[in-house]
Amino acid sequence: MLDIQSIHNRIIRRMQCDSNAAWTAIAKAYLTLNTDSTEREQAWYLYNIGCKRVLDAWLSDDIVDCGVRLMTKRLAALKHEDAYVTEDELFEAPQPIPEDIDYITEIIRQVPDIYRIPVTVVVTELLKNDERKRKPLTVEMTRQYLKKHRVADTSEMARQVYTYLTALNK
């Protein structure tokens, strides 16, 4: 016969929780208990899983409390601005993070058609996430990128692409 009261007391001591939390954890652990195993294994299972259930309940409550604190701060900030607060303002989605393809598309939008592919090749190479430190862009580096991707007339294209990209900031 399992001594559930002893398991209950041990969970309270180990997890430093109240009696209700320990009984809830034991009840949840009992739902998945294998009754074909020995009493010693069953007691160990109830104790071990019961402790983990208490921890799980505590962590989930902590996450909810953190969310409530953040929402309370947000409400206070919105009310401090003397603005009428609607649900839409509380639950607005964050702005999407611009991706590399959006940046490339924006850059090549104003480029003449014959230079679109070379500019795309060079910008893509520049945006690659390499561990090494990148040197400043030069005509030769641009030519090497174009040569690597087999773009025709690399020398002339490299000068044109380099001129366009360096004039982009101005």
C-alpha cells in the first residue's frame, strides 16, 4: 500500500510549496502512473513527477504574472499619455523585421535593367553573413564577385556597379 501522505509531505518539504499544490501535483502524476510496477517504483514516480509538476505550475504562474506586469505597465503608459485606450492599441503586432530581399529590391528598383543582375549579385555577396571581417568595397572586389558568378563583361560592369553602390549613400 502506497503511503501517499508521506509522499505529500516530502514534496512540500523539497519544493517548499503549500499543501494544495502538492496534492494537485500528486493527482496529476497519478494520472500517468504505471500500476504494473512495484510499489517502490510507484512511490518514487509519484514523488519525482509530483515535484516536477509543482515546479511546472510555479513556472507557468510566473510567466503569466510577468505578462500581467507588462500589460499593466503598458496600460499605465497609455493612460499617462491621456489617450483613449482601445483593444487594438493594446494588442498591436510588432513591425515586421525587414529582410535582405526587401533591401535588395529597394536598391535595384532605380537601377537600369542591364545592371540589375550585377548589382543584385554584389549586394547579395556583401550581405552574406561571414565570420571574417570585410574590407571596404573596391572595384576589384566588385569585379571578383561578378567573376565568381560568371557575369559577362566583368570589368566594365564592376566599374558601373561600384560607382552606383558608392554613390548610393550620397
